[in-house]
Amino acid sequence: MSTQDVSRSGTSIWLDDFSRAKITGDDKHSLPSRIAHDNVVGVTTNPSIFAAAISGAQEYSSDISKMRDLSADECVKRLTTDDVRHACDLFKDIYTSSKGIDGRVSIEVDPRLAHDTQATIASGTELWAIIGRPNLMIKVPATIEGLPAITALIAQGISVNVTLIFSIKRYGAVIDAYMAGVEATSNPSHVHSVASFFVSRIDSAVDALLKESASQDAMRMLGKAAIANAHLAYQLFEEKFSSPRWSQQTKRGAHKQRPLWASTGVKDVTYDDTRYVVELTAPETVNTMPQKTLDAIIDHGIVRGDAIRDNYADAIEVFKSLTQLNISLDAITSELERDGVKKFADAWEELLSSVRSAQRL
């Protein structure tokens, strides 16, 4: 089975899809089935996933009606934290058997706080306390303002999933923020973290510019930017976590912050629908997959073991070629971060509006 091959490569399979129906269901797409049959060892959520899961869903209507006297914000907080707590319990055995590496469920701080450090810290601390499960991860956006929040939460012993990472430069700052938190915490052996590096959106943005150029050199670069970006991110991961600074923390029982490949659903239908999985398998990584991508891997994915570490030179050449074509990955990744923050905040507002409407029924 391809999912077993993914796991053997060192890449943990997490599901980037979530709803109450998936938690409690008994079909092949339910979480219990995915855990039992498809090597799924974790789940990630985000504001867009919650908006899609809750808005208009019948399984939430009874709970929402009982919370008519609460604000929409408080109602959504209760719905999402209850579901995430239940999911954490589903993964308890995996969390225990993997010694905390997997069996993780992630929930994001209010996405409207992405540029407010102190509010992000407060939101993360509150969610950690409300859910009350050791296999929880608090998602924090990798904005400039999010970096000190990462450090502060890790220092408190709270496990963190850093989200919306697009550039290698910002990824380096995320690792540094994590290490600073590890250095400040009293017992780093209890703290885990992943760094969610977004993939497909890079290709979507770069390919659009390449197609505008339409030169032969530009056409040859289609579909290469995202995987090259991820490969060089993994190279940085190896460098940072083999540094003297980190070696001091391994003596204290600290765990590496694993790279997590996010946004791995293929948006261009001309591309192989498994490419952002099979081209990114490597030790000590996570791939969080939408349901459609996971099903594609199960059906026809061909996994080749470590697909990253022999390709650093090729990735560097891709970057050089893009520079020669006057394509600035720095500009693209900055715009993608701004757009990512906005999309999540907009999804959250849509969810709140939907809940307000349901409360009035």
C-alpha cells in the first residue's frame, strides 16, 4: 500500500480535513477508518476547514440552538474545541505509541489575530487549557508578529504547529523562534512542534507568471518552483538541527521541529495529483493531505523513499533559472502570506456569520 510506503520513508501522514461527521462516522472516509486502514496518524484543521464543516451542517444545529444566548465567537469556540478534544482522544493510542511524535491534532488561534503577538499568545494559551489534551498542537501563523508568540508558547510547554510558511527565509526565522522557546522552557522533552511549509500555492503563483512570459525558458520551469522551494527548506532543516546550538538542547531531551508539507492538494489538473506527496517524502517530515490527495496516494501513488536529499543541487538551479526570468520568489511568498492570512480571517468571519444566522432560527 502506498500509504505504508509513505510512512516507511519517514513521512507521517496527517489528514488536512475535519468535521464532526468524520469523527463519529463509520465509513471509509471517517477518522476511525483512516486511522485503522490508511496510516493516518494526525489531523490538521484551519479556519477554512471549520467553516466548511460547520456552516449549514445538520449535526451542529442542535448544539448551536442550545447556545443562542452566547456570542457567535463563544459558540464557535465551544463547537471547535469540543470536536478537537474528541479527535485528540481518537489519536491517544498513536500519541502514546509514538512517544508524542504523532497522534497530533492541530487547532489554530483566531486568524484575525495574526498580526497581534500578545493576543495570539493569549488565544493559544486559552485553547490549550480549554481542550486539555497533551496531543494537541496550537497553530500560530508565521507572520513577523507570530514569531515571538511561537517562542512564548513553546516556553510555556505548549506544543505548536507553525502555519502559513512560504519562504525559506521566514522558515529559518520560525526555526530560530522555536529554538528560543525550547531554550526557555524548563523541560523541552514534553514539547513538540511542526513547521507547516505551504507547497501548491507557490506553483500556482509562479506558473501564472511563467505563462504570462510564454517563452521557451519560462515554459520549461512550469511546476518546478514549489517542490524546489520545499527541498531547500528541508536542507535548511537539516542544517539548523545539526548546529551546535541545537545539540545543546538535544542533551536536554528536546525534539526537532519537523517540517510539515501543507497545501499538498494539486491545483493544476495537468499535473500528477500525487506529486506534492511523492516528491516530498523524507525522514522526519509530515505531509498533511486533503482527503482527495490521500485517496490518490492510496489508489496510484508511487513512493520512492527519500525524494529530497539528492535533489538540493537541482533545486538551486531552479531558483537560479527563476531569477534569470525576473521572477522574485521573495515578492511572491510575501504576497502569499498576506493572502493566506486574509483568506483564513475571511473564512472565520463567514463561519461566525453562519453561526449567527443559525442561532436566530
